[in-house]
Amino acid sequence: PGGWLYLTGGSQGLIVYRASNNEFRAMDRHCPYQASNICRVNVDSSEVVARDQSCCGSAYLITDGSVIQGPSALPLQRYNTSFNGTTLRIYN
């Protein structure tokens, strides 16, 4: 719990965060602020914030994708997840 990783998928890749032993959250790395610019967020050294300072200028919590620093008013796109103890399924 508390760990994360990048996966391929979505628009600009995914951040998958493990909230507990059986709960995962998956978010698209595509910054929703001026989405046509195709900005990608990266998890910073805090290990809980994903940000893009050079393109969209916004920061998000990887625990739920919520905005913690604008200009974006929209959270990261979240995907549904299900985990059966062995396999994690990510879907929309």
C-alpha cells in the first residue's frame, strides 16, 4: 500500500496507485488543462504528487487524481479497477 507505478494505456500512460492491499486507483497521465497540448504528468520526488511544470503547470495527488495546484480545474481522468487477489483489471 502506498506504492505506485506507470503502465501503458490511456492517452499518455497510466499511474496506478495501491491504496490498500485490495484497492487500486488508476489515472491517466494526460493533463486535462488545455488537453489539446498533450501534456504528461510525472510523479515527483514526494511520491504522492504528479505534476507537469513545463507544459500544463498543474499538480495532482496520485491517491485520487485531485488537483492540488492549478491552473487546471479538472482532476486526472480516473479508470475503474477490480482486483481478485491476483489480477488487477483496469477499465472504463
